[in-house]
Amino acid sequence: MAESAPKRRKEGQGGDRRPDDGLFDRELDHLPPEARWREWMSRVEAVIFAAGEPVTRGVLARAVGKNCNLDLLIDDIREELRGRPYDLVTVAGGFRHLTRPAYADAIRSAFGSGEKTVDLSQSEVLVLMCVAYFQPIARAELSSFFGKEVSRDLIGRLRGAGLIASGPRSPTPGAPYTYVTTKQFLLEFGLGTLRDLPDFEALEDAGLLSKEKLLAGDIPARLASGGGEEEAEDAEAGVVENQAS
């Protein structure tokens, strides 16, 4: 008996193992169906509220029974939140509670303007847009889009904001690093996945984007910089970071 207790504690440490797995009742079979569903809804909301980042379906599934339909559960939670100042949204591959835009002024008035925001120039937005739609893409390829060199400083600002990261090396001569968008990019723009990006052709049809102008280099002159040679690309990119999934 003296050896069994330490062994149980060791098995509950690290990885995906949770020491209370054998005690936590996910199925709630003792409850009537309506009460069981209500408890599952409360558990899912509690988990999302407690998290500091979007919560994936896999994480939420740990709090409910194996036969719980998470899609229907989320729909019921959203229905109950109608008229509330916050909503349950899908962003960056998970679920998160976000306040509704109508209350932005009230929040700023209460907390002031100290919240950190990403303030992008027009040039940075255009480059970020190209990375989002054509990733993984190297800096030389970005430069060819615009007919001007995309500066390392501009790339550095987007990396510093956490919106892009280093991707796999390009198969082109010199094997430069490519760039990809990050999970932070999805969070900043309220996207669930990259599949939620507006359709490129739809943007063209709406007159919001012209692929011809983009390829022709219709971009502010401040995008360009004094340059530098492509062989310095590796030093700029540093350690390769994985694209958020």
C-alpha cells in the first residue's frame, strides 16, 4: 500500500492526464435530459470564461459527456446571450467570449485608452494582406508583387506585432525564409481560421481590391526602403516559428 499512492500521483502529472479524470462526472446520467443539458451549457461557459485564449472543441469536450453535441450546445448558449453585452464567437480556431462593438465606448470610458492596439500603416496592411492570401511567401516574392522592395523594417514591424512569423524555407535559390500569418493575426481580425478570409474575387467584385493594381505595384512609395541584399534574409528571420493551426 505504501507504494501505490505515489504511483497514482505520478500518473496524474504532466501531459494530457488530469488527476481527477476518474472522479469528474462528465456523463451526468443521474440527471434528467433537460437538467443534464443545462449543466453541460454552464460547464462550457465556465471553461470559456476562465480561459485566457480561445478554447478549442477538444478542450470543451473534456467538460461534457461523450454524446454531447457541442454544435447544438454552442447554439443554445449563443441564443441565451442574445441581448447581453457580450457574445460567444469563434476565433483563432476556438471559442471566446467577446463584448459587443456597441459597448466599445463604454469600455474605453471606464478603462481609458491604455489598451494596446495594433496600429498599421496602409503599406503594412497591404503587405499583411498579401501574406494572408498567398502564404507561405518570401520577401522577394512580396517585392515582386508590388514592383518595389518590401523593406526588412516593414517585415520586422509585422513580426514584432505578432501578426506574421517565419514559415518554411522557399525552394527558390538561396532558400530564404517565407512568411505566414499567426494565431495573433486571427485574433486581431476576428477570424476563426484562414478559410474565413474574404473571398479574393468577392473583394474585387465589390471594388475593394484590384488584383491588377496589386500586381502592378499600386502601393505607396514609403513601402520601399534603401534595400540590402537577399542573402541577409536568414539573419533577419531568425528561428523558424510554426504557423498557428
